[in-house]
Amino acid sequence: MNIKADMEKGEVELKLPVGIAGKVSIPDGIESDAKFDLDGVGRYPGAKLTSVNVQASGKNGDGRGQVLLGFSAPGTATQVSNWYAKALADKGRTPSRSGNTLTGTTEDGDRMVIAVEDGNTGVARGRITISDRKG
């Protein structure tokens, strides 16, 4: 199964293992400023969700799964990644860090990577990848 949503274009794409696939356009787009909460730490102030991609395979709990969340946020990549590093540490889950990429785990023990880069005109762009323990 694969589900992709592009908040900026207002498109949702769906692919199921039984051969069903489709793409839906949402005329007014998807609400990009909808609240999203990253594993109990919240979201960087002013961050907006730009894309969602859910991938899952297998059956009866023996498969793999991955969720990718794209976002934009006011500020620099360093400011945004510093905020997430502190927020995770405050929850007792201090991530490892390489530049503006944080690697740690969710509350459930799944692998989580937050990668942030500088975008245009003071807006950072980031991607949060959560992979289940099997993935």
C-alpha cells in the first residue's frame, strides 16, 4: 500500500496491492496549516505540513511500514533542528545529530529521522521519516 498527499498541489495518490490505483485532485488543496503533532513533541512554531507519504507492505503484522512527512517552517535549518533536538531531549529521547539531521526513536521505539535544510527566503524545508522496527 502506498498513499501520497501533496498539500501544496492538493493531490492525493493511492496504490493498493490488489491493483487498485488512483489520483484525486482536491480543488482548494489540502489544509497545509492543519495541526500535526510529532510523537508527543508537537511541531516547530509556524511549521506547515507539505506532504504525506505512507508505505506499508506485508500482512498480519509481518510487513514493513514507513511514514514520510514533508514540512516547511519559518527560520533556518539550524533553528528548526535545534528546536526538535531540544523537544525530543525534553521527552527523554535525545537524538544523535549530524549537521541538521536528527536520528532517534519514537515513543514506541520505531526509528525516526528528521532532516532539515535551508530553503528560500528564510523558510526551512524538512522531512520526518518514521520506520517501523522491522523496516
